[in-house]
Amino acid sequence: MAFQQGLSGLNAAARHLDTIGHNVANASTVGFKASRAEFADVYATTVYGVSNVSPGIGVEVGAIAQQFAQGAITTTNNSLDLGINGGGFFRMSDNGSITYTREGQFKLDKSGYIVNASGKRLTGYPVDKNGIVTNGTAQDLKLESTDISPKATTNAAIRVNVDARATVPATDFNLTDAKTYDGGTSVSVFDSLGREHVMALYFRKTADNTWSVHGTVDGNLMNKGASLGELKFNPNGTLNTEANGGTTSPFEVTVPVGADADVQGNQKITLNFSDTTQFGTNFTVAHQEQNGNGSGKLAGFSVGRDGSLMARYTNGLTVSKGRVALANFTNPQGLQPLGGNQWGETADSGAPLVGSPQTGTLGTIQSGALESSNVDLTQELVNMITAQRVYQANAQTVRTHDQLLQTIVNLR
């Protein structure tokens, strides 16, 4: 009598139970992907192929295939906890050896590199000297914790609408008399020592389609109260860029402070009023910005959905520090499990497709969140019961073969 079928069934059922046990054990492992035992029947063959009357000789485990279905995203309080919503993998480096993972529990090491619990470094695209992300070869991501030095304001852009219905005031500009100007706005500027100053600008109609601009710094009149320059408008209310004061001839004003001041003790700032309009509505401020800043200390990090690493500073600035790279594969099931929530590239998986999040099938990144294991405990417990019954049934097959063999041995 043959015991092959029953023995192969026992082995296959045991492998199935091992797979289920591994899944259940990792039900709380961040980024874990459940496995599935896949079986195949076995037939004895001859030189002429499989016999039409062969009952088969059992079963074998064809593969233990990992299932890369999306796990649930759960929020945390750590901005460096990253969850992937999509098909990508984090690309990790260990002294140049590259592995891939879905586990996003990251932290900073003593050198400022983003690492996981085993010290492998997260890779991505760094920024150049101008703070622009370089989309070249992915490198180990490092978050510098250095302070931001102060930068003196050299340019300021202001966009307003002056009221075309305004009339020319009867008296000269007077800071304390609101009837001598139509509207005003203020913008913070910085000297080279990082000290903040308030520059206020006042707009006064002087003729049809012509306005003068006056200003103060910290309440002190610039240019002794005289006009800093003129804004001229076209009949349709748009700025006349060819006239004095237009975008081709920005204002240049001075503020009295700063280590980089000129010989008169004044810091030069260029004012640009590009896209300023003169329409028949109330005075409004549409936009203003300037290129200076005070000193700032690192306050924290955040990661955008596109993988952008942003550092926040106490002076209100947010500075790009790079972008996380993700990788995907033509056949993720061909990846080799390495343990520690890591996978390795193989010939079956194909070459990695590396890029920025939100491109292709890489998915998006959610900061302050982690991807949970995709193990369905309810389904695994049902599978466990089924595998147990299969094991018992195959054991019964072996027992029945034994009884038949015993009967034959006892024949006289």
C-alpha cells in the first residue's frame, strides 16, 4: 500500500499551518505583508507522460506567496513616521547595500540621517545650494539641524489696487492726516543682523492715472516725507511698465540700519509693484513678500504627500531639505524576504523603478502615520481551522492505509 498521498498531505498541511502562524504572529508588525500557501498536485510520470489511470501521488507546496495588498493607515504623533498609500517601497541603504521596506518607523541618528530601528538609512533626493531638489540618483537623506543665519532684505514685492475713484488731495502728504493719501500697507523687512523693521507705504493720487508712494520705517519718514517714486497706469487700469516707477524701473529706498549698510548708514531695498492695478474699487492689498529673514532655530520637520522634507524654523521659514524616494517592481512577489521587514531585489522581481511619490504606481506618503499589517486575523483563524481539518483528514488516510496493510499481513 502507498502512504505517499497521506504523507504529502500532512507535510503540505503543516506548511500551511506554519504560514498561518507566521501571519498571526506578525498581525501587529508595521508594514508586514501576509503570505499565502499555494499548493499543486503531483503525478508520477513515465516516458510516455502521465498515465490516464494514475490516481496521483499527493500534493506539494508550489509557493509561499506574499500578498502586497494595502494595509490600513493609522496616525501617530511622530512626524518622521511615514505611511505609503500605494504600491511603492521605501529604499533603504546599509553602507551601499540597498533593501526595500514598507515599514515607515524612522528617526534621526546622531549624524542627522533618517534611519530605521536597525540603522539602515532612508534614501531620497537631496537639495542643491539653492534649496532646489535634485532629481538625480537617490542618496542617503540627511536633515541638517543648523540654525538659519539672518539675511538682509534687498527686495520687496507689493501688489495692491488703488481706487480709481479717488481724488487728488488738496494738501501735501501728511502722515498724521489720512485725507492726504488714499490707502496704505506695511511689510516687515530685516537688516543684516536679523533685526525686524516695519516699512509702511502710503499711496497718494497726484493726477489722472498717476500716484505717488511715500513711506516710513519704524515710524520714521523716508526721504524726509517726499515721494519715493510714482506709479503710472494705463487707461485700462493696468500698470504702465514703460513709465517711471513701473516694473522696469523699481523703486530703490533706504532704511537706516544693518552691518551691510552703505556709507550713509542706510540699507538699500528695491521695491517692485508689478501687477499693481488702478480699478474703481476700494484700496486692497493682494500680495506682498520680501527676501530677508531673521535668525532662526530648528523647530521641527514635516514630510509632504509628495515626499518633500521640510524643516520649520522659529523665524517662520520653512526650508526644503530633500525628497523621499520610493521604488516599485514589475513583480513585487518576486522580492526576496530578508527579515526585519526588508525585501531584496531578485531577477524574478525585476529592476526597481525609483522615483518621487505621486508618480506612476509609487503612491503617496502620509506623514505622522504608519501602515499596519495587512493580516486579516478573522480570515487567518478560519484558515487555521481548515488547515487543521485537512491535517486530520490526511492523518486518517495514513491510518486507513496502515489498517489495510495490517489486514494483508494477517492473511493466511
